Amino acid sequence: MNEVRAVALGGGHGLHVTLRALRKLTPDVTAVVTVADDGGSSGRLRRELGLLPPGDLRKALDALAACDDTHTLWSGLFRHRFGGNGALAGHALGNLVLAGLVEVLGDPVTALSEAARLLGVTGRVLPMCTSPLDIEADVVGLDEDLTAVRRIRGQVAVATTPGLVRRIRLHTAGSPDELPVACPEAVRAVLGADVVLLGPGSWFTSVLPHLLVPELHDAIVHTRARRVVILNLVPQPGETAGFSPERHLDVLSEHAPRLRVDAVIADVGSVAIPDRLRRAASGLGADTRLDHIADRTTGERHDPDALAASLRAVIGNRFPDRG
């Protein structure tokens, strides 16, 4: 049986846990990562060097890295974050390595391939676009007139706004009128996949951006892969505060009206009114699966083993038993 070709789209901790679940099911995993981060170490390197923000790319590499002694050492080094008060304070070593590889090799896709080789990665990590992007959002609730729409810019600003995000847009960094151009390898991966996953993660800043890159949007809409949406456990303070699970799906549909989905996975303890979620999922063409997929210890993140079992259930026998 051929291995299932799985593509996961997202960023940050949400993508990390999806990749950890997928690697339990198939070795043919491709991560397609958002590149609009403008905060922390990633934001500093982006501003100072004009490179892709490396942090989410580094997290994806870490999720797919080999677990033997040699590669575990390198994974730990990639995660190491410098302390102190100097120029290196706050930088993750892996971010610096990725920035150096891009500067030396001149191409982020080649740089990520070299980093993957160093970490013994099974699968592939690709940027959503090969140039950094800017996010801007229409937000209400920031003024005395609660219906007034204010436009805010930047991933950190959108993720932490105390207002209510209505809609986001993407453009190439520094060029407000220039639409983002997808990484060609990412488009090919989506079109050639058997399974494409969206979520979990920061909805407006990690999940939806993939649907706002024209070539990537078209690939997601037209791929013959099964499309699966994995919902967050709780609303995220700031950008999705107060969102119900079904509201996440409504926003997804508003940003990509042509998108059809095969399955929606949610944690049973995170869904107050299952029938509402099922109706929202049905509007996207999807079946709903409610499982216990939250980490039983903290309840704050998805459990990779439980998520892998849920994915196997919605995909069926396309995933061979690798247990």
C-alpha cells in the first residue's frame, strides 16, 4: 500500500501538534507554514535581514524531526533560546541557523531542506510564500462607537486586539497593493495530496491566511484530497474571543466561499451545542466528528495520539496501521 500523502497548513503550536499526530500515521507529511509573523525573535530577524520569519518554520521542523540521540541533540539546540540582555537575547538558535542558511543558499525552500536533513526530518517543511507577508484586519469594538471599523496591521496586533476581528487581508510585506504569491512547491504538494488539514491554531493569523494566497486557495479548493478542518479547543484571547466552534466555520466560509470540506474534527468537551456545529459543518459539505482529543492532563492543547486516532477514523483505511 502506498503511503498517504498528507499536507498540514497552519503555523505555531497548532501546526506542531497536527504534524506530531500525522507522523504517527504516515511518513509522507508536508507542512505548509504561514510567514506573516512580526513578533519576537522572528519579527526581529525579519526586520533586520528582510528574511522570512523563521519561528513557525522552526517549530514545524521540530515536530517532524527524528528522535534518535544525534537528531534529538540538534532539535534541542534548535529550540535553545538565548538569555541575557545582549543582541542575542530572546533569539532561538534554530531561528538564527535558518536565517543563516537562507542568506548563504539564497532560497528558503533549499534552506529548509538542508535544515530538515540536519534534524533527520521525515517529511517536508515549506513556506506558504517565499516572501514575508503582512496581515491587516478590519476590527470593530475599539472605539466609543462599537460598530466603527478600524483597520489594524501586523500579526501581533491582529492576534492581540481587544476588538472583534471581522475580516483579514494579506499582501506582500511593504507592498500593500501586491497580492501574495504562493510557494510553487506548496501548491504542488496540496494538489498532489491525499489529505489536506486546516487547523488548529490562531484562526485569523495562522489558519485563514492560507486561503488568502490566490494560487494556494485555488489548490485547496480544487485538490482531490480529503479536506479536514480541526477546530481549536477554546477561543483565543484577542482574535477569536467569544467565538463558538461553529463561528470558526462561519468565518472560514466567509473568507473562502468556494471551499468545501469533507470532515470537521472537534473535541467533545469544547462543543456546547453539537447540533449547531453539525449544521455549520454541513454548510461546508462536511461530516462532524466529536472525540476526546484534548490533552487529559492540561486540557489546553490537543493530544497527538488522540488526534491521530480521530484522523484515522475520518480518513478510514487510507492510513495503514503503523502502531
